[in-house]
Amino acid sequence: MFVYGTSNGVLGAFTCNNTNIKKVWTHQTEEESGGITAIAATDITHNGIQEILVGREDGRVQVYGFFEGPTLPKLVYTKSVGESIQSIGHAHMISPDKEDIVVVTYSGNVILLNERPPVTSATKEARDSSVDKRMKELKADIDKLGEKLEQERKKFDKVAQESSVAVPLPQTLNINDRFVLIPQEACYSLTIEIASNLDCILLQANLPLEITDVNKSISITTVTAVTGGDHPQFLATTRVMEDSKRVELKVRATNGQAGQLIAFVMPLASPKTCQTLIYNIKPLSLYYRVQLREIKGPLPEFSELKITGVFTLTEMHSWIAFCLSDVPDVIRSEDPEITYYFVSSFSGTILQCQFSQNMATFGSDSIVTLLALKETISREATARGSKISINTNIRDQSITDVLRMYDEKASYQLSLSKKVKLIQALQEIRSQEPNMDFLSIDLKTMLDNAEEIKKQLEQQPRELNFIFEMFVEMYIARQKFKGKNPTKTADLKRVLETNYSLNHINHFFEV
């Protein structure tokens, strides 16, 4: 059996022989989105069955055991070391009777994880004496190195002040960065890690972005209001509050918006240095590729976008890759036709891409997605001098279905305030009543998930605003496909914010 880990946090296993490969199991939860960077196997619990040791990009070390057969792994141990794991192993380091987990982090730290065995008082006294002596020697060495460092820093500052020309700075930072979509949260995780402590990170983008989550115990992020025009459309500063080598931010762009996100990384060091990282955000950034068998239920009724003209299979493949992530780097030239399926991580809408030489057909229940494809492919084809013809078939049923999906999300967000008030009343009843069996199943579930619902209420303004933006983008796409100007955009925004109802929204779409 072969065990594997993926960059989006999936742990799985498969078997293979000369003729086929068979998947045995896969394991992932919403809390385990950190990419897997290291795997090892050993019988660390001494139950006769090997456990799987897993190191993740977000710094977690995990042990999975098998207690119900080889197809059902369960998490039995987890520990965060605060830095991305580069390697994981096992060895008898402390006791000959028990193996220890050994990990190596990005900054070069070697960490041993073990429950220390009991020791006698005599052994403890001898060990403490030896440790104290060694610690004093190490402290003396560190003090000497600190004095040398301070002397060199003073020399550099003196040269920098007296010199009229630029002073050469150290070489570029070694940065371990990651910018990937988290489908479960419908946002991108931006992770930046260096070998030394971070000071701050400045973010700049030429498209509207929102920060959906940040670890406030490690850093504080401030978003700066922008005025539009030629200025950047997004500016933010993340200042690290404590000694930390790693920062993770979660950002999201509206469907159909494309551009670049630039991160200016500054370590906590003197002299001050800065290094830039550039990330491309594609027009359909919230979509991820799936297989047809992974789509639950029958495909919905699609609106269609059909493109014909003089272009090769490879050219159309490159145009699709410009719009979407997870597109394979290369294609087989012998394939006469290629089909891809994508799912929106936010709304769940589906996109089908079917293309061959001189013809491509795109089907989706989201007209915003089809508009983004139409505009992007038209622009790329024009830049290359390719002549194409575009035809569309927009179905009212697909618009109605997506409006209903958005309405469910908006209605849930609007109901959170009422749920929190109800939870407060239920918690007061629980403090006075020893038995809560008289509550309905829905109320019991709400009470059990009280903390999660309160957390969702804190995020409600941002989530609701994002959903309302999706309604507006859909209205604009509807008008553009009809060849009309979206003249009632302001009226739609006013209805969404002051008098929300699906019936009022349907009036703008004439469905």
C-alpha cells in the first residue's frame, strides 16, 4: 500500500499491480486544509499496526492510527510547532523502549516530540546538574556572538551614514511562500515564511480584494481605503506582533476579477531589507477542477457559450488556462476533443469546458462565469491575431437556479442575528433546567453549535456584502448578454441593502 499527501491537505492511500491502480482510502476534514509536506510510517504505539506520521505546511505534526481495519485511519495525536514541516521521521532518541517523532522545520530547527519516561531522583539530579552546566556554556557563547554582532552593526551604520552611495545589502531572502485555493472556505491562503523573524508584510493589488481571516494572536492586519483611479485597488499592512517566522492570510476576489497581488516582505533585521512576491489572480479564481463523477446529482441546465474560428487545440487550452487554475500544463496532441469540469468553491455553480480544434463550447449555470470567459478569450484571441466567432444561448432557468442559490446563502446570513438572540435565551434556560430533552432537534443542534454561529455572525457583514456583489455582477452579465447597459445597478444595490427579497431581485432579471 502506498500512502500519499497532497498540497490541499488530502491524505490517501492506494494499491497497484501490473494492470491497475486502486484507491484504498482518502482522509480530509475542514480543519486539515494545510498542505502535507512530509510522511513517514512506524508502529509508534506498539499495537502491531504501523501508524502514519504526517507533517503539514502549517506546522502541524499528526499521527494517524488504524483501529477499525486498514481502510479507516483516525487521528490519534496532533501538535503544532509553529513552522512548516520539511521532513519527519522516527528514532529511539530518549528511551530504547519507545520511539520518538523527529521533525525538521523550514528555519532548520530539529524538534523532538516525546512523552518523557519517568526518572529516579538521583538520575534527575545528575541530569539537571549536567544540563545547567551546558546551558551556562551555551549562554556564554551566545553573549559573545551578540557582542560581535553589535560591533559589526555599528560599523555598518557608520559606513551607511558617511557614504554618499548606496551600501550593498545581503542577498535575497529565502522565502517559503504558498498561494493556494481552499475550496472549503472559498478563499485563497497566502502563507509567507522565512528563516528569521518577520517584521511586517505590505500587500498591494490592482483588483478589489478582501481579507477573510487572519491569526490575530500573531499579527494585526490593517486595510487602507483606496480612492480608485490609477491608484492600487487594495492596500493592506500586516504587522507581526510577536516572534514569528510564518504568517498566513486568507484573501478572496470577486468572480470575474483578474489582476496581481504583490507582497512586500520585510524581516525583523537591521539594516532593513524588503523582497517582493507576485501572485497572479485569474478571472475565475474561485473555481477548482473536478472529475465528472465527483459532481453530485445530475448536471443543472446550462447556459452556453460557443466559440468557433481558426485556432489550434493548444491555443484554446492556453486561453482556458489564463482564466482558470488547475488546468494541466500540457495536453496530448492525439486527443481530438478535451473536456474539463470546474466547480465554484463559493456558490457551487458548475462549468463545463469542451473544446477541439477550431471549436469550443462552455456550459455553466452561472452567466457571470460565461461572461468572464467570453471577455478574456476575446481579448487573448485579438492579441494573437486569431479570428473567432462567439455565440451564446442564455437560458432563464439557469439564471433562476443561481438566483435561488444566492438567496439561500443571503437568507442564512440574514438569519444569524435572530439565531444568536435565540441561542442566548436557550443558554439561559439551560442554566436553570437540568434536562433539555423537551427541545426540538433543530434547537438542540443550534445550541450545540452556538460558538460557531456566533463566529459566523462576526463575519456576517463581509459575507453578506460579498453575496450582494455576486447579485450585482450577475445583473451586469445579464444586461451585457442582452446587449443593454446595466442602468439599474444602483437601484439593485439599494434593494439588496434596504429591502431584500428574492421577488424584488427577480424583477431586475425579468425571469
